[in-house]
Amino acid sequence: MLSFGLVGYGYWGPNLARVINNLQGGKLYGVCDKDSANLEKCSKLYPHTKIFTDYDALLSSKDLDVIVIATPVNTHYMLAKKALECNKHVFIEKPITSNTREAVELKRIAEDNNCCLMSGHTFIYSPPVIRIKELLSAGAIGEPLYFHSNRINLGKCHPDVNVIWDLAVHDFSIIEYLFNRNVSWVRASGEKYIDNKNECIAYVDAEYERNLRVHIHVSWCSPTKARSIVIGGTEGMITYDDHLLSEKIRVHNKQIRFEDSGYIYSDEGCYIPNLDTREPLLNEMDHFCYCIKENKKPLTDIDFGIGVLKCLELTDLSLQKCGAKVSSNNATRALLPDKVYQDAS
């Protein structure tokens, strides 16, 4: 049994604690949080789990194998660095760090200490996204042409990141998994309506290899919640609405083509694929346990996390340039503090 230590019992931490506590291959050894109210809630649910306010005290526990980090993004690097240097396997919720240089440094430390380092991108382990991957691989809609996402709700606002880093990170990870293509350019625009600090509404346009076009709309300022994706191809379309309780995916046999006689429309209906109902977070943590025990590379390993992080950094650069198109060849060094480069050298 792997012994897990969870750092952060605020927004997402309780979900991780619940799943870890129910793992066949692991147990929840300890939970660390600076907020005593959070720890009190945890103690009531898991009375046999050790409680810590000092992270170093948790790390020094001899029975601890794994650290799971669910804290604000700007704390990920130092928490993970300490854990890896103590030879602990590490799971970090998305995004893995605040910048790619920090992530590259964590990768080096993990390799030096033979530790498993996994980036938490839950959607990659969700049955609908896994099924879409299978459909695309089978050529269900021909050659993919575009990916359009609408991810909006009222809050939850985060003081340390903008809405792109909070919500569009899911779409970047899904794109990375589904298509396995490099991004060519990114263009982002947004507004800071709430606190004049972070963008709370944003629009991202991008192009990936083989002319795959992407449009992502994210918002913390919508009165309604939507989690929808449309993927169009040369021979059909896939719609994915994660807000639905059932029938989340539909494959549409619809096309528009142009011939000498004009536009030709065809509609042969749609079909609804069967989906597994297993919880994505449970799939994710089971996969993490398997990779540790079998010394395997995680599906969402550090390189996967870095790929997503690069897209996020490109959106930051575009926002700084007032929505200008930014090529993936552009260095993002200007976005990162000099100290990070010194520490990572």
C-alpha cells in the first residue's frame, strides 16, 4: 500500500482526499494545510489520518511514499521540489507550475531521484474524453479541422491566476491528448472586469499542426454554467457537453461541401456512444499508483504538463501584446522572473 500525504485541503483537496482514501493501492496517511478550519473538517471525515500544519513535518514522516499537491499554483514549485528531494513521488494539480522553467527543474530532480512526477489533468482520465480519442483514432469524423470550446460559469475567481490558467488549461490539456500536435501560434484577449488584476473573461484562438484551428471561450462572469466542445472534421462532427448527466457525446454525420452547382448539405443523423461511468479522478489516481508501482511513465507526465504550460505562457505573452498573434517559436523568457532562471541553472 502506498502511503499518501495531501497538501492543501481547500477547494479541490477534499475530492482528492476522498478518492485516495478509497484507493485499493493506497491510503491517506496525512493531510497538511495552514487553515485550522480545513483541517478540522478533514479530521471529522478521516479520524485516522494524521493532521499537519507544518509541511516539513509531513515530509519527514518515514512511512510516507507520495505527496499530492493541491495548493495555489505559485506554491507548486517549492512544495514539489522539497518532496522530490526527499525521494517522494509527486502528483501536482494543474497547472503543474507557474512557468516552464520551474517545471523543467522539477523534471530534472525527479529523474535524478528516480521519482514518479505526474501532472494532474483530470479530463484526460474522463470516459467522454477517452471515448472521443478512440473515435478520432478510428476516423469517425475524418481529418479533424477545428476545436471549439465554451467553458463558462459564475466564479470561482482565483487571485493568483487569470481565467485562462484556471479554465482554458483544461482545453489545452484535452487538445494535447486528443490530437498530439504542436501549437503553431496563439492569440488571446481578455478583460479584467472584477478586480482589475486578472482577466475574468477571455478568448483564445490558436492553430496547431496540420491546420487544426482552435477557439476557446472562458469566463468567470457568466450567469450560467457551460462545459461544451465541438470538434469538426472532414466527414462529420463530435459534440461533447460535460454538463449533461447522460448522453454527453454525440457523433454527427453531417457535412457541408461546395460543388459547381453550389453548397451541398448532407445530414445522416447522429449516434450516441456508450460511456463508462467510472469517476475520472479515481481513474487518474489509480493510474498514478500503477505508474509508481510498475515504474511506468504517466500519461500526463511532466512533459505533458510542460506542453500545456507552454500554451498558457503563450496566451500570457499575447495578452501583454494586446491580443497579438504569438508564434510558438517566440521565447517566453520575458514572462518569467530572473530568479527562477538563476535557481534553475
